[in-house]
Amino acid sequence: MTSNEAAPAPAPARDGAARAQQDSPRASADPLAAVYDVALLDLDGVVYLGGSAIPGAAEALGRAGRLGMRLAFVTNNASRSPSAIAAQLTGLGVPATAADVVTSAQAAARLIAERLPAGSPVLVVGGMGLRLALRERQLRPVSTAAEHPLAVVQGYAHDISYGLLAEGGMAVRDGAWFVASNSDATLPSPRGPQPGNGSLIQVIEHATGRAPVVAGKPEPPLHAESVRRTGAKHPLVVGDRLDTDIEGAVRGHADSLLVFTGVSHPADAVLAPAGQRPTYLAPDLDGLTTPHPAVTPGDGGFRCGGWTARLDAGAGKLELSGAGDPMDGLRALCGAAWSGGEVTAEMADHALQGLDLPS
């Protein structure tokens, strides 16, 4: 896509070839905050959940900043402006400015601006975040198909109405370019996953038969926008979802840290397909400020700390033995599972039973 082609490429990791063939979590003798220049942090499920900060997140980010890591907050949620998000973060004890926030609305607006001339009408099926991002790119937000928009951009907003969806559908039917801020099927909430923009865009797609171009994670435009705005040379993507945050990092040739404070669970990490395997694992954002132990193959298994994991795919067995930090056990299991051979959900759940990890 044009947006991605125009972006400065992030610097490859020192072992980029190994990342392409990720077969176990990577070690780091130094805290990640001292290794990477910028953390590209997801928000929902990583820094906060709903309106509440995730316990310990503000303190961990403060320590990461003191180690020299710059913090940027990268979200697929297009409903709010960067300044509103920054104000929320500051209120939760994470000092931030609008310049520290990158949204899928901004990535979508850049995509459209690179295709359409300044002043072009764009029908917004979404919230104020999208409208402000379009104006930043000298595009004209409109609300009806009668205004002959050249593009329709859709992003999550809790109050999207049928009438607005209908206007978007009519404009797409009439030839407007269809762009979505993101395609997350769900979004996290204190009550559990709720329908996200990926569910809402099905209304227009189903009615018109036209799928949108997607700007947000895991597609490249949002990662490129984040790198462009932060000037990151060696970024670390931090997220809670394999199918957006981690896959987006893989597709953007960046390293990643998966935390278990949101959507993904330890079993998901064990079962992660090749394109969604994180570079590092941690229970929460404390993983930015601590070393990460090595996962080493040997004696028919994979060792990490006091744990050894072995996979016998032919016999349908994934086994873990030893003792110590439960995260080391998970890292060993990922090494065994990612090494090859089919691992089922039942095998992963059985192997994880002895670990005190969030389910």
C-alpha cells in the first residue's frame, strides 16, 4: 500500500533471519527497555482495561522510561482523538501528550490522503477521532451519501447508528473507496470481549459485496505510521493480542512482547502459528524492565530456567517437567511447540496444568 511504501523502514533486529523462523522465545540479558529505543504499546488490555489502569502498568512504564525507552501508544481504536487518549493516560498515572499517541484513524486518514486530493469529501462512519484525523490531512468529513464522498472510512464508535451505516453502504455502492480503521472482531472490556469494528464493518461489506482496505493492526499502515511519527530505529511492539499486535509486528519486521493482561492467554502463545509468534513473553509490562532468560534446545527438549518441555507429536504429547518461575515453563513449552509438529489445544492445556499462570 502507498502508506507503507512511503514510510521509513524500521531497522531490522540483529537477528532478523531468526525472527522470520521464530522457533522459541528470545533471550535478553539486558532489560528490554535498555535494548529498544521505542516501545509501541497497545492500550486496551495492555495499559488499561475499560476505564481502569491495569495494576502496576504505570509504575512499569515509569521504570522503562528511566531506563531510556521512549513510550508511544498505538491503538486500533479510532473513536477518540490522540489528545483525549493522552488525557486519559495522564489521569491513570501514565504521563502522555497527543504526540505520544498513534491511532488507526491517523493511519486510515493518511491512506486516503495519499490517494485523494486535498479537500476531498470522505464519509465518516465512526467517531470524532476519525473526523479529526481526516482534517489533519486536509480532507473534508461528511455524513451523507448525498454529498458524493470519494471515500468511506469506518471506525469503532459506541454510538454508530443504523442510519450512518446505511449512508456508508449507499456511498460504497455508488463507488466510494471503502477504508476501515481496523478489523478487530472484538474489543476487551471488564465484562469480557465485545463486538469490535471488524464485526461492524460486516454490515457494509455484506450489503455491498465490497471489502474495505484496512489501515490498523495487523495490516502494515498503522505500524508504518507509528514508526514515522516516533522516528523509531529499533522499536518493540507490546501487545496482548496475537492476531493484531504480534502479527502486525511480524509483518512490520519488528520484535514484540506479548503480555497476558488482555485477550491472549498462555495456551494461545503455545499454539501461536508462525506468523503470530512473539519475540518475548511476560505476564505484564514488568517484562520491559527485566531480563529474559534463554530457551535452549537439548536432550530432546527445550529448557528455560528450571523447566524442560518435550514434544512427541507422533504420540500426541507435550510434556513439561521441573520447577521455578512459571513464565520460564511457558517459554520452554513455546520452544517445544514452535519447533515443529502439530500441537493441539488439548495438548497445550494438559502441559500448562502444572503452571500457576492466568487462564
